[in-house]
Amino acid sequence: MTQPTVVFVTALPVETKSVLVHLEPRIERTILHHEGFNYPVRKYGMWDIVVVEAGKGNPSAGVETTRALDLFKPKYAFFVGVAGGIKDVGLGDVVIADVVKGYETGKDEKNSRVWNIFTPRRVVFKPRGEVGQSAATLVHSAKQMVNSNQWCGKIKHSDENQNHGRWDWVTKFMLGKNAEHEEKQYPSACVCTIVAGEKVVATLDSNTYQLIKEHYSEAVAIDMEAIGFLKATHANHSVKSIVIRGISDLLHNKSPHNDKRWQRIAAGNATAFAFAMLDELSFPNGSDFESGQFKEISTAISTVSTVSDKKVREQAQSLSEELFQQSKIRLKARDAISKEADQQELVKNSSEAAKEFLSFDADIATFELDMLDCIIWIRHSLDEMGVAMSVKNLKSRFKFTNMQPYELALIHIRDIKIPTKFKEDEGITQVLQLYINILIEKLISD
């Protein structure tokens, strides 16, 4: 079964690297486009991830995004990378674009004021900016995420990013080399408007900045690719897309040193937000697929409604109701292990139960990470009509050769932990036990 795909589009190598550090290093497979382009596919949990480095500029972003969408038919598309800050943002902050406005389209014409031979009319540029919008559901999810710092836990560059980049060598020198961080200063995130064009705006004195300030005063950041990306995704109705940018420079304080240093930090922050959002998104083969089946059944029911055979109509109606009930149970069971805090608690309790079977020098942290993979496998399997992820691939990542601790821990989860959350519904327990038994059987078998 082909897994749902997410396409990440970037412009710069530093942005591509910030995405790759979140993915499994092993390439699952390589897809060849008919025009000769190769696309490596990597894994992130249950998702297939394709990273496309489009290069600078809206035209390149549009072309490369279109090609990837046509080939992979992804569920989601993210443009992640860096941008320049115009106002109300700081270095390292993350801007999620609900609206992107292209500032370069417009018309040159003479102004309409009265003139004479001594004061001829001037030619002025009147913008007719293009507008692109991120998917409403993704923007809604982003707005919920910006109200907390939980997404910062996905940032890979620990100290510098978690302290918003301000804990640098100057601070250490002033406070002493052994000084401790007084308080973590997390990067901020906001859902705001950005503008996009082909120019590199490097000073507040430029005509381009004056145009943006006059006609797009609501914009907080500027980039060179977002409008091309959103135009490409808008033409593909099956994909939901969003633009996420980290602020790597400020127009009022640009310097080559800052640009080089902050590009890596800002790209990492933007990517962290994107993957935190991906963690919150539902695995699509559940509700979407089942909704499709509901539609087919409804069509079948309407088709036989004119048939005189009452028994046929009753069987079709019964099938529809049964599928609906199974769907409700499946969704509740998934919710029982959907929260990260619940997953961590299950993993911790399971590792305690399995310790007596682990060797004395066993790495408990590694074991718990492997158990977390098991929990994620169960969660996403519940989103599908069948078992989704290859157990062989899951098993190959485990560091222990003895599978008995995993069997014990999964039995512990199956019999004690998860079902107690929904005692009133036996169907949830049965669904969870079914999936855990499948996982146990396949993990311990050759």
C-alpha cells in the first residue's frame, strides 16, 4: 500500500538540510520523473516525504512545485525556509503566511494631478498585486500552535535556537564562561501576511521597500518564492499547502555576518514548526478513505431504492450502519493514543515493565524510542482500513536483537494501559487489541 506523501519545497541548500535532519537518513526509494528528474523518498513516521530544492525565485518555485505535485499527488505541501523581516518580528522568529501578496505586478502610468510645462506629470507604478493563500485548515492549525511553545521541542539546534540565538559568545564573555542560562527565550511564531517578489530588498531606502510600505503595510516579512509556490498548489485542488518562513535578517539591520549565521537558525525554526504541524495532522487514509466508502454505499443504496426487493435495500442499509460504527470506534481508539503526552506515559510505563528482561547494560532511552515507534505504528494503523506501515522496516530500526522486551511491553499496553481510558466502549478495546496482537505477532516472527 502506497503511503500518503508530503512534499517539502525549499529554495536554498541550508533550508533543505534543515528538513533532512528530521527525516530518516535511509532513502526508501527513488522515483524517476519522465523528464529525467530523480526524487528520493524518505520516511517520517508514517509519511513518505519528498524534499524539492527549487532554487531562488517565484518562477523556479512554481515550476518545481508543479512537477512534484503532478508526480506524487501529495496530501500536503509545505514551503519552508528563510525570509526577511519587515516589522514586528525578530531574528529567528517564524512567520506562517495565511496570505502572500506579490508586489511586483502592476502598471506604470503617469499620475493624474494637474500639470503644466514647468511641472510635467511623473510616471508612477500602481501595484496590482497577485494574492496567494495557504490552506484554511492548515492556517487554523497554525493559529492554535502559535499560542504555545510546544513546537519549539522539534528544533534540532538545541541551545542557540531555544534561546532565540541570543545566547552567543558575546553574552558568554560578558557574563563569564561558566554562566548559566537564566531563562530560555523561545522564538516566537505568528500567522501573518508576507510579500513576495524577485528583488533582494536590502535597505529601507530602496524604492521597493517604499512601495511595500505604502501599499502592503500589513506585511511582516518578504521572500522570493512564496507566490510561485502557492500559485502552483492552487492549481492542484487535491493538495493542501502552506508557507512557513523563519526570519534570517531584518531590513533595518542587515549584515553579511548576520545573514550567514541566522539563515541556519531561521531555517531550522521554520522546519521545526512545519514538522510539529505535521505531527498534529491526521493520517489521511482513515476518515477520507472511509468517507469515500460511505459515499459509494450511499450511491448503492440510492441505486437499489427503486428496486422492489426489500431484502437488498435492508442489506445495503445495514452495511452502511456497520461501517459507520466501525469508523467511530476506530477514531476513538486512535484518539486514545494520539496525544504525545499519552504516548510518552505509555512508553515509560512499558519500559518499567520490561526492564527485568533487558540486559544490565541496555540503553533504556533507545528502548523507549523504539517503543514509541511501536505506539506511532499502532496509532497510524488505526487511521487506515488495514495495517499501514511495514513491520519489517519498523523492526529493522530496533537496536535490540531480543524481541521479548517489546512483546512484554506491548502486552502491557494492550491489557492494562490504553483500554482503561475507554472502559465504557468494548469496541475500542477490541480494535486496539487487534492491532497490537498483529504487531506482536509480526515483530517476534522471522
